[in-house]
Amino acid sequence: MVRVLVTGGGSGIGRAIARHFAQDGADVTIAGRRMEALEETDGGRGMTCRALDVTNEAAVQALFDAPYDIVIANAGAGTPAKLRDMTLADWQSTLDVNLTGTFLTFRAALAGMQAGGRLIAIASTAGLQGGPNISAYVAAKHGVLGLVRALAKEVARDGITCNAVCPGFVDTDMGQTAVTNVMTRFDIPREKAEKMVVGGNPMRRMITTDEVVAAVAFLASPGASMVNGHALSVSGGEI
């Protein structure tokens, strides 16, 4: 049975990915900060739930008591702020969750991963371009893509691939928070705010979690065995 680990599995994209692999018959472990949210993701599907912070080195290491075939580093977070107003603590916490968390997850995964293994990072279109008021998040996701591209070359001869999926705004709690922030900032109704948020997407709509899952499933499949070091944009042509 294929063993799959999904970090940040308590909500949004991570929840959708975990449920996809569980439905496909995989042995799925989900990790995240809130056990209640992880158990809701599982919903009786037989997943293993592990409450932890991906920035905690020892806790991440303990996840890998047995090797996984597919490891999806999905945990991430970001708070909008202009660089001039950002504290060092805010900057560091954003890098810790998004970039260092991915590093710790992938490093631990490699200790036991065999040929055919898949390392997949959930990055963002923010890792492919800039954006105002999210400089820490942009820097972290650019770092994730750099890590993926470097690691892909390290593990290629071991028969392992390392790739990233870069969604635009996805219709999750995080995506709706972005809409709410725009509503508050410009004092406009939700419909108008959502149009502003998705304005960079030529298809002019939020991306669904199923569309992100499909990209992850492809990168995890045998058909993607020669796709390595790639950043797959799921953004309606935004970038």
C-alpha cells in the first residue's frame, strides 16, 4: 500500500489532497497544529492524525517512524503587511512555516524514501512573481521553489522526484480571508472584493481545491516519473 504524508492537512488544500489519496486507497498520515481539524479531515476515512508544528525539528523527525512513498509539504501561512511595517518576528515566522517547514519535512523524508518516491511542495504563484503587501510570503515561496529545484538535482539519481504546485487564489478559508481583507481595506462589498482578488487570473475566478488536487495527483503518478524540479502553475494562465 502506498504511504502518503500531507502536512497542513487540517483544512483547505491539504484536506482535499489527503481525502483524495485516502479515497484512492493509500495509507494517509496528516499532520497539523490542531487535532480537531485533522480528525475532521479524516472523518472516518482511516487516516493517521499527528498534531505538530512543522517548524519543530524534533516533532517533524518523529513523523518519519516509517518511510513514505509520497510526501506533500503543504503547511503554510502568511499575513499581509507592508514591508516598512513588518516586524522581524512576523518576517521570521512566515519564513519558518513556509520555507523551513518544507526543508525539515523533505530532509526527514529522504532518510527512508526509496526509488519512485515523490516530494511535492505546495508553493504559490507568489513564488513565481512579486506582489504588494506580502513580501515575506513571496520571499518564502520563492525560497521553496529554489529548494525544490536544488533538491530535484540531488535526488534524481536515487529515482526520486521533487516538484512544486503553484496555485493562485484558491477557494479555501485562506482565499476567503484575502477577500475579506480587501473588503475591509477598500470598504467594498464581497462580490467586488473577490473580483479584485482574482483580477490577475485570466479566467477571473477562484481556483477549486479539486483543481489543485489534480495537479498533485499527476506529479505523484507514474506518468510524472520524468517531471523533476518543476513548478506547476495552477492559476488560469496568471503565470
